Amino acid sequence: MSITHLLEDFGGGSAVEIQDPGLSEEAVEEQRLASFEKGYSAGWEDAVEAKDQEATRISATLASSLEDLNFTYHEAQTQLIESLDPMFKVLTSAVLPDAMAATFGHHIVDQLTDMARAQTDQAMQIVVAPGESGAVRAIVSEHVSVPVKVKEDENLSPGQAYLRVGDTEREVNCAALLESIHDSIDAFTYHVREDSQYG
């Protein structure tokens, strides 16, 4: 049994006739092309906007990564200098003074030989601090075949010597060299700390 008798009929009997708007195929094609062009342009604009947003995001990420990397580099450099600072202090206060004291005579011989090359027939003289003449005489006599006068001067400090060949003079000053090395290391560590603190 059908239930159509229970339902109300809204049809009213006559069908509505659709009127042909009279558009030609060319007009319809033009509307399609215009719709396609409009959709294509909208899609293109969306793609360009998405690309720009992606480029901006990548640039921001890269800038942040470079900033982190730069900070990490400075942090690592500072930690390295902090860990090397005690070694530098031991080097300049214990190792280098002993090494220079052990090679003091050899350094004098090298300087004296260099000076004598230009003035082979001139008198040679070495002035050293009190207590150093014996060791210097022994090393000089081993390496220099001409007579060299070695004398002591109480105004000189250990590791300091004046060399004279004819009219030419040179100073050998291990203490000043050590102080210069120590000052250079202090200046280097100071600048590294300042750079890491203030960027």
C-alpha cells in the first residue's frame, strides 16, 4: 500500500518552463575562458603568497640558526680560553723561564756569531749579570774560535746581557722577553673575554 495519499502535493500541477537566455556558444565559451582566467589568476596569487611566506619563514629560521651558531662559537671560544689560561700562566711563570735560562748561553752565541759575520776582525765583548760569566764563558769557548772577553756587571739582572762586536751592540734580555710574552697572553685573553661579553 502506498503512502502518497498522506503526503501533501506542492507541485501545483504545471511545470515551470526554463527560458533560454539566448546565449550563443561563443558567449558561453567567453564566460568559460573568463572564469578559467579568473581562477588561474587567483591560484597564481595564492601560490606566490605561499612562496613568499615560506621564504620569509626560511629566512627567519636561518637567521635564528646563525645567531645560535655565532653565540655557540663565542661561548666555545671563551671556554677554551678560560681552560687554557692556567696553562699559559704556568708556561710563562715556570716552563719558559727555565727553558730560557737553559738556552741563555746558546742564544748569546747565536747573536754574537750573527754580529761577527760583518766584522770578523773586531774585538768581542759580553757583559752579563753577576754569577753568569762562568757558564757563558764555557759555552762561548766551545762555539766561538776567536777570543771573547766576558765580564760581569752588577747592574744587570739574570738573563740579561750586552754583546759588543766593534762598534755594534745588542742586548739580550730574557726577562723582558718573558714579560712581553706574558703581557701578550694577558692582552689576548682579555680581548677574547671582552669580545664574548659584549659581542
